[in-house]
Amino acid sequence: MNKTRVCVLGPMGTFTEIAARKVFKEAEFTYCSTVDEVFDLVDSGTEYGVVAIENSLEGSVNTTMDSLIEYDLKIVKELIMDIRLCLVGPAGTNFKDVKTIISHPHALAQCKRFLSENFPEARLQRHESTAAAMAEVRNLRNSAAIGPKEAAEIYSLRLLRENIEDARSQTRFIVISKGEGSGNKTSIIFALRDEPGALYKTLKEFADDGINLTKIESRPSKKKLGEYLFFVDFEGSLKDEKVGKVMNAVKEKTTYLKILGSY
Amino acid sequence: MNKTRVCVLGPMGTFTEIAARKVFKEAEFTYCSTVDEVFDLVDSGTEYGVVAIENSLEGSVNTTMDSLIEYDLKIVKELIMDIRLCLVGPAGTNFKDVKTIISHPHALAQCKRFLSENFPEARLQRHESTAAAMAEVRNLRNSAAIGPKEAAEIYSLRLLRENIEDARSQTRFIVISKGEGSGNKTSIIFALRDEPGALYKTLKEFADDGINLTKIESRPSKKKLGEYLFFVDFEGSLKDEKVGKVMNAVKEKTTYLKILGSY
């Protein structure tokens, strides 16, 4: 039997891959260099893609939000994962020898206190990904990287200290696919007509039918000042008659409605 | 008489300074290295600060939105400006000699078509600001920068081509101050209670009194997944009795309300 094919942001050992492996125990993974490439591969035939959509400290992942608008793909699952960070170096590295620390700017920011207490003199070097920082640090002397423990194992690095983040954060990941999912949560995107009370009237459709919104985030349309796209998650499945009725009413009241699916 | 003191994002010749000079014809300008520093200086005594809050192509300016939450300052004016870009080089540079082009990533992205048609082979180099790119290009050979025409004059650069942007964009700038402004537009930030229909009920207060929202943008609180802050602009002044009544009702219905002022 062929394995399920899943694409994720690479290189090996990213938080996205760790999240994806919790959903897909046995799968053939493809490592993409950008979030956009993940959407592109799923659009052109790879069964599933996994991408981060929101972190509790850093906010929304813009490239994912933009790609959800651009591509005609569905959300079929979500997963929330705690983000724990560790400090690692090449075999033989000692904690006290570390002079340079490499990681993604968000990871460096999330370990600010740990770094200032333990490495006030170290040079902090930004890298585009925590996993890529780990891959790079293998060949460097007196250097360490910050990232997921799982990546340290993949790259045979020495664990110097675990859980070094100042504040714990969580990241929400979504699984995207060409096919429909199922479940009791639904995500949509819509744009309002340019008229007074447009958002109020749209939300009234949900409120009147007792549908609870779990997220509402608006973002500038990037076309015209004052135009917004609304990303809304709500409780209920597209298979529910009530939800279908509300979607029809919302379609009437908006200039753009994209249904991202139930999961 | 002392001149009004205004701080803006530097170096000299940024779009922010150009916008600020449209509002303050005669003023003493201080050039800050970050948006955060602009807020900081106004907070500690400089009369006014000018910052970009939104661009029609790039969306919201995150650092400005974050600082509006963090600092206790008021919006006292807004200004929308067309963003036009030009290609400039040191005196003596010819269009055909340009091998390297330096600018802010947004400016490079906005001139993508012009660059691929005219400079398919050129090396594109990212800089943190269009004005800073112009300052730097003065000392480089076979290089050009992309930025505002006004900055080209400041840095005595040669204008190689004007209006090279693929699509025109607009940026909204705001003037911040410790004192209150006045006018018929008001900006607020609020956070909702965690209960069904919370946003709907809050917007109902505006709708019931016929107050028109001109902007509603929500952003993750960066504290907890699923918690959002809403940035709302509406028509009306805090001096209007009706607006005061609605603000009291909104305060009752939300867990956080910050009034950024009328302007």
C-alpha cells in the first residue's frame, strides 16, 4: 500500500513536521522551502499539507492567511501544539564554551531572559528556521542553536539545556487538502459590502441561529485602504442544515465568501 | 517662538517625513530609528510623532498597531498619501550601468515588473528603509536605490526614472500626541468577553445608534490563542453625546477599552 503523502515546511525537524507527525503517524514527507510551496504542492496533487496558522505570542502567520485566500484548498484538520525550545550544540560542545547562538528571530526572542542570564556576551545570529539553524550548527565551533528537541535528535546534536523559553507559547497548525474534511468546526473568509452596519448585519445571521464564533480576525484586503477580509471560525458543520442556511444568508450579505471547510 | 517638535522614522527623506511635512509646514524634526522610538519620544515630551499605520498593498504596520496598545497616546490627525517610487543613483550614473539595486523589500516588490523588464540581471539588495538605501547608494558604483523623489533631492542623487511602481499604493499615516485632538472620526481598541455573540452584541451598540464603522480590524492578542483585540474606527466625535453613550455601553460589554481619540 502506498503511504500518504504529506508536505511540510522544511528542513527536517521543523515544528511543522513535528505537528504533522502527530496527525500522520506513517507518511511520506516532502520538505518545502516556503509555506507557499506547501500550498502549491497540495494544489498540484500531494494529498496533504501541514502549515502553522497562528502562534499565541507572535500572532497570525501572514503567509498562511494569504495562501488560504489565494489557493482553492480546504482545511481538514487542526492541531494545537505547545512550543518548547532547547539549546543544542555539536557533539563535544560544553554549555560554557558557547560564543554564538543561532536560531529563528522568534525563538531568540522567546528565550531572551535565558540568553541574557546565561550568555550575556554571546553573539546572537538570526536564521530563517530553527531546524535549519540546527542543521547549520553541526559544522560550527563554539556555537549552539535553539529549536525543537526532535530536531536535535535528527541532526545528532548534543542537548545542552531543555525548555529554555521564557514564556510557553502554543501554535495552531492546520492540515490542508483538495478534498473536504468533516467535523464540528468550520472556517470561512468573507468581504463586506461598503455600507453602514455591514459587519453587524452579517454577524446577526450567526447570532440569530445561535452559532458561536470561535475566531474573528480581519485583515486589510491589500487592494484598497479600508477594505477588509474577515477570517471567521465557528462551531458547527457545513452538513448541518442550520449552518447551510446561515452560509446562504451570509453569501447574500457579502461581496466575497470562501468556505474553507469543516473539520 | 519655538518651533513645533515632531519626531518621525528616519533617516531624512522617509515617506513618513514627507507625510509629516504636509501636516507640519514648519517644525523641528527628530529622526528615530524605529517606530517604537517615535512613540517613546512622544511619551517623554516631544509634542508630536508621525507614523505609518496601513498601506493599501502591504496591510497594517504591525509595530504601529502594537505601540498603540502599549503607549498611552492619542491619535490627533490622519493623512493618506500616494506612494510613488523612483530609481536614483549617484551623480554620473547612467540607467544602463546599474548592476545593483537597493531598497526596502516592499519597494522592491512594488517595482517587480519594472525591474524584471529593465534590469533582469541586476542584483536586488534589501535595505531596512528606502531613505536609508538612498543614503547608502551615494558611495556605491553601478548601483541605484528605489525610494521617494524627495529623498533623492536631499541626498543629491540623480533621478534615473520616476513612477516605476507597478501598482500605485496609498499609505495612511497618523499623528500621535499626549494631548487630545478633535474631529469627526474616532479610533478605539477593545477586547471581547469570552462569551457567545460578544462581538455581535458590541457592534449592535453602534448600529442601534446609527454610528458607521469605517474600519474594523482584529489582531491576535499575542497572549492566548483565540483572544483578539479589535481596532475600530467610526464616524463621530467623542464630544457627541451619542458617541459618549455608546462608549459607555461598549465599556460594559468588553474586558478592555482604549480610546485613541477623535481627529
